[in-house]
Amino acid sequence: MIKRIRSEQLKPGMYIHDLNRDWTGHPYPFSAFMVDDEKAIQKIIADGIRELYIDTAKGLDAQHAQTQDEFDAEIHHQITRVVKGHGSKSISQVPLMEEMVVAKAVHSEANHVIHDIMMDIRLGKQIELEKVTPVVEQITDSIFRNQDALIALSRIKRKDDYTFQHSVSVCALMVAFCRAMGYERDVMMEAGIGGLLHDIGKMKVPDSILNKPKALTEEEFVIIRSHAALGRDLLLQTPGVPEIAVIIAGQHHERYDGTGYPDRLKADEISQFGQLASIVDVYDALTSNRIYHKGMEPALALKKLFEWSKFHFDGNLVQHFIRTIGIYPVGTLVTLESGLLGIVVKPGGKDLLHPIVRVMFDKTIEAPVMPHDVDLSLPLGKGGGDRIVGHELPEKWGIDPYKFLGIS
């Protein structure tokens, strides 16, 4: 049985099932292993891991600890309560499929620009800000027309180009997040520049470490952690870079409880832009396929962010982020109470629990159905009358969600 415990409850002989941190959060070669001695426990606590999961079938039990299933049900209930009654803050001026055509071109151009900029840094050249600003302007325009197009598109990444594509995703998410928070457009632009350049310091990290397919050593982990400070210093040396962008590069790995890096800032010592960037950065990392792990589905990643907001993130900002992209973001494969499977194609305008879903498969007969849209905010007989009961892994059903969003 999988149980969730506080790190202080660990004992030698327990088997850790999951350290419960994003991949940048710990220097361990595995997330699952047997706890051999008290020294290992003290290291886990010192590394800022507050809560984790143990497998009682492989090691000692923890009496009265909450099971993973119980906790998952509790988290789902809490998130549902957070979004209930809240509609999408994104006012889409352009239909998704129409904006997707433009978003593809914007996404491609942004990846090309950040690739060239990062390669220039590798060669010791200076950042050409005049190349950055226009592409962030295009991303911002796309977010204003229909944020769901670019955000859904940003989930598609090639493992060998992750660093570049992750930067574009963080840019788009930062602009959307800042917009939902009520910032003015010029501030969104500056935050977008920060998002696009937030990982620029990684170009000062040896490629052998940055793209290492195996676990990092302690020494390599220290080196890769240096990228936040290196990026901040690079941007400080670049004329015209907005202060917000410098802050984002330097603070996107800080954590609310002071367990982050490079400066171990905590709470309000971290700029709000640094806090927004930390949430966006982790969300995109969790939902992306990497050399060493498979990306989570967005709905699960949002649950992890909500769980971690107890210590590592500002809980109110995590709730704002969930409301920004929806409890089931566009592109999520969901199961309806009727047994139908569908792709979320538009967040609920009045309630995020009731998005528009493009149905294409019936689980009860295990067969495709003619694709059609169901507005879950409407009653039975008027195009609705169903509800989401959970999310699904697309590969389990052989479904490509992006095919139904006009991406693939």
C-alpha cells in the first residue's frame, strides 16, 4: 500500500515510493529506494523534502498515515472547491482552431529565436534583445486572441530540444498568468521576456551535464543549480533587459519555504514575478517528456502543484494559476459519467468544472464515435447533461489529443 508521510516519520527499513519533488528538487539517483540508516533520513530532511510516499508492501509501515488514494481524493475535492463557480478568465476573441494556425507559426519562430540566442551565449556572444522583443510581442498577441492555442501547442516538445522549447512554453504561460493576475500589457511583455530567457544560464553549464541521460552526481547537481545565478548575471550585463526579466531568471528556482536556490529566499523575499515563474517552470517541466522521465498529464501536474503549495509555493498564486488554465486544461483527455471519452477544447466560461469537450470514443463499447462537442454547462437535451469524472492517459486508448485540436 502506498502511504503519504512527513519526512520526520521516516525510519530505517521504510521503502520510499516517491520523494514527491519535481526533478530539479533533489539530487537523488532514484525517487524510489530503501531507507538504510538515519543518515539518509537526515539528508532527505536537510534537502527540504517535507512529505513523501512510502510503499508498505516493500518496507516498514507507518501507522495511521493517510493512503495515497485517500489523499488524492482529498486533493481533488479541495481543487474542485477552489475552481467551483470560477469561469475562465481568458476572453477568447478568436476560435481555437483559427488561432492554432497563427500560433503554430509564432511557436516555430519563437523556438528558432531562442535557439539562436542560446547558441550565441555558448559562443560567448551577447544577447540580442532586438530579436527577443518582437517574438514576445507575437506570443502576447496570440495569448490575447486565444491563450489556449499556444499553451496547448507548447506541450509538444522534442526531448533533444527541451531547453529551447521549455523556454517558449514558460514565456507563453507567464504572459497568460500575468494577464489573469491583472497586470498591464507592458508588464506582461517584460515577464514574457523573463520567461523566454529564464534558463539562459544553462548555456554556461556543460552540455554533458545539461543533457545527461542518467542521474547527476552531487557535484554535477551543484553545477546545474548554478544556472539561475548565471542567468541573472548574464541579463544584468545585457543593456535594455527589463528588471522583471532579471528577477525571473534569478528567482525561478526559489521556493516559498526557503528551500530553493540560488539564494534560499523565502516568502515575500521572493518577488511575485519570481513566484509566478517558479509555478510556471515546474508545471511545464512536469508535463514535458524528458530523457529521464515521462511527462504527467496536466490535470495531475496541477494536483502536484496544489499539494506542494503547502510548503514550496504560495497557495493563493497556485490557485490563481489553476483558474488561469483550468482544472482540466485544453487538450486534456477526460472520462465523462456516461462512459464517453473526450478532449477539452474550451474552458468553462462560467465554471471551470464544466468545459466544452470534444467527444470521440465510447468506453462502454470500446469503439470510436463521431466526434462532436458537448457543453457540460448545458442540461440534457440541450447539448450537455454529462460531467467529468476523471482524466485519462491518451496512450492507454490510442488517442492523439492534438489531432482534435488542429495541431497534428
